Amino acid sequence: MKFPSRRGTLAGLSGFTGIVALSGTAAARGLGDGAFTHGVASGDPTTNSVIIWTRFVPKAAVPGPVRWQVARDEAFSRIVAEGSALAKPETDYCIKVDATGLAPGQRYFYRFLSRSGPSVTGLTRTAPERGREPLTIAGFACSMLPAGYFRAYADAATRDDIDLCAHVGDYIYEYGDELRQFAPNMLSERTWEPKTEIVTYADYARRYASYRADPDLQELHRVKPFVHVWDDHEFTNDAWREGAQNHQPLTEGPWLPRRDAAAKAWFDWLPVRPQPGEPRRIHHTLKWGDLAHLIMLDSRLMRDKQPDSWQSLLTNFADGDRARFDREALRLWQDEIGAPNRTVLGSDQETWLAGQLKASRDAGMNWQVLIEGSVLGRFQMPRQSEAWLAPDASANEKKTRRILAQVGELGLPFDTPLWSGFPAARERLLASCKANGSNVFAFGGETHIGWAFNLPGGEDGPAAVEIACTAVTSSNSFRPHGFDDASREAAFIEASPELAWCDVHHWGYTSVRFDAKAATADFTGFRSISTRDTPVAKRSQLVAETTKVGVRPWIVS
Ligand SMILES: [Fe+2]
């Protein structure tokens, strides 16, 4: 089935014929008056169900219900599931329905109806029950709204080949407009609410409303089902089990209410399936025929606190004897950062993951696709990177870069808020992939750079291959001024044994097509995000083949 063009349905035109037929009927008279304010969305497709989402702000203090419909055809003449739902203030008027009783491997149209008119018509699909039909997942990370236009979302929305979108976190950012002082490239026309840092449920909900007013994000949600995991900025910067770098209890109150408010807004605003009795549980699996299990992980809320930065740990060793610096760096790495009990997933989730990997392999699945918010692969700071700093860089910036490059020369990673800062937990996860999975792939994000890693698994091949997605709009500090200069990528690859490919230049996204033989990753990059119509500037393709004993390393074409 070919879906209609975005132009045909964007303004609710396809739904309009339906509401004309409906208005004046008993069904329409029973429905509420109000407005669908943020389009529609769908997510977490199983073989027979999918979550459908909308937001309906009623006119009356006592709201009436809306009707939802899922159909095989755009005219809604073949409705396969329908029902009614009520928008409530306690969910910020977001409506989520688990539409069940659907057929496997089918594409569907869905919409919501009110007395005031219909929502736009959404497009979604269910997972296949059997077979090894290919699956294409588009991965996204890090969408800083004021930094630019969501070119990545807009581009993906036009592609017929994408089955599913995976957002791996930093879907929103918590900062207020003070950010604009430190980041002069922010666009004045890209505004968000509230203007201050978000702390309460009402704040987080308003921030989601700002994001979902973006027409490109709204359109992608309308035409593709999503799976989501969260990272730190859905809460606040560098969040962990008991707090966050950007959470100040003295002025912002205790951590747990803020965490819970942020999680509730995430669940209310995103088309994810809640798990009964577990309001913050996001780890779960979805099955795609006999081809793959998707395994969503929470790499944020169960984790220990990240290590202090190398620059703060080693500042007093930086200007003296190099042998002493090296000894201290290795001691910290082995004894403190490397302490065996340090965790990212927490022991319950680790045990659960091992079971899911094994069950998937035992069921004959070709792929286990991990979807998580951080980066598993390690990258070292190249020595040449000291020369990448701006000529007016401060003495402190130069010292920091030198410390990180020296740490890199010891073979140690520098970005320790990532899995790199939890080496024992990373080793456990990779050992579990190797022992329990068949061919393991990981989607990550977080660094605003595109990476492809071969994650070490011993002599007979990687434990997994990883694509860490570049940012939709967030910035990184390695982007050079000259776009034809690939020397920074080459330096990272040379310094980092696990790294097969990287891109520090572009914003964008990566789609990955999984079939029984291989994972084929296609990177789509944009040089600029300062207008809504900048063209695609870079495409790269990488292939990782499956075998009976595990995935092969990336081949960069
Ligand atoms: Fe980010």
C-alpha cells in the first residue's frame, strides 16, 4: 500500500470527509467540543496492537469524549478498531490508547473525532508475526529546539522505507533561555516555553508542547510509529539514580519529585506503552517477525553517579612529572572508575537483559537491537586535538585538552559520563551480548557526534556493533569551520581502536535496515540547520554482516 503524500493529509483533509459524514449523527452529538492541538502520534507496535496518541483540549469544563478509529483505508470505510477516550487535565489533556485486535504486519490509518472536527489522519503499522521481512529503523538523538530546525525529522518523514523511528534521548532539553547567552548560534525565532529551566510537571508538559508544536516533528510522529528511551535531559543534565549535575535541591526541591514529574510528562506526551504498576519502567522488548527483537533499555535512572571529569581528577598532576600523571590516571581508572560494583542498568535490568538476549537467540532471531540513551563504544582524545582549539582558547581549555589527550595516550576514553565511565558495567554488558545474543546491534546517542563502533568481544569478532546517532540540532565542540576537512574524523579513528567511522561535522540521523544477512546503516547529514529547507549534505553507508557466531565488524563503503 502506498501512503498518501504528506500534503494531502497534513491539514486533516483526509479526515474531513469522515467528519462531514459523522456530523449531525448521534455519534457526533455525544462527543466533546475542543481542539486537537498537537497532531497525532503512534508507537510501540506489537503484532496486534499499537499505541495511538493525541492531545485534545476541551472547550467545556466538563469535557466530552473523543472517538478513535483505526482503519485499513484512508477513507475509514474499513474500520478495524475503534472506541472512545476522555482527555483529562491530569495527563495534560494527552490521550493515549492501546489499539488492539489489529493484524500482524499491516499498515493502518488512525484518527480521533470530536464534535468540533477530526484530528489529522495518522499512519502506522504493526510488527510482522513470522518471517524475516527487513526492518528499517531511523535513529535520532539530541534535539535542542532553539539551536535550529529539525531537518532530520523532516527528511525522515518523506521516506517510505522507514518502518519505525527510535529516539534515544534528549528529545527535549530542560534549560531556560539563559542558554542563549552562552550559545550565540541559537535562533531567535526558535522559541520554547517556559523561558526558565523546567522543574515541575507543568513546566515539563509545557516544554513538550513547545517541541510538539514544531511542524517537522509533528509530521514525523504522524507518519511513523516511534519507540523511545530517555537520556538525561528529559530530566536534567547528568541525571543519575539519586540526583543530577543540573539539579539544586536548595532551590529546586528534592530530586525524586522532579524525577517523577519529568517521567510522567514523558509518558503522557510520547506514544509509549506504560507498564502497569511501574510508572518509570521503560525497559521492554518488541518482536519483529523471526528477524529481530528490539530491546529498549534505561541507561539513566538506575545508574551510579558518573565519575568526576579527568580534568578535575588530574588537574594537580598535569604540570609535573609525566610518569606520575600516568600512574595516577591508571590508578583512578582501575581502582575508582573501574570499581566492579559500579552500574549503569542496575542489577535487575542486567539480569532481565541477559534473559531477553538468550530468549531471542533461542527463538532463532537474527538480531537483538539494543536501544539505549548513551554510547557503549570508546573513543580516545587524539593528541592532534590540542591544535583544534580556537586561537583565543583559555589556558584552562588548553590544559583540559592536554590532560584528555594524555589520558588517551594511555588507551583510556575521555567521555566518562558515557558507558566509558562505567567500565565494569560495560564489560558485563558486552560479555552478556557475546554469551547470550546471536547478532547484537546497539543504537546510542548523547554526544552530538555520529559514531560507528565494533564493540570488543574477543578473538572471534565483536560482541556487538553500535551506531551512536549524531544530534538532530545540538552542537558539539569538535565541529571544524572547514567542512571539507576530514582530518578530525581520521584522528579519532586512529586514536580509538573500537571506532570504525565517525562524523563530527553534520547534524542528522541514521537509518538502519536489518535483514537476515546484514545491518546496513545509512547516515544522513546536514551542514546547516539554520533554515527549514537546507539540503542533505552528506550520506555515508556502513554494513555489518550476520553470522552464526555473531555479527562481523562494520564495512565502511
Ligand atoms: Fe544531548
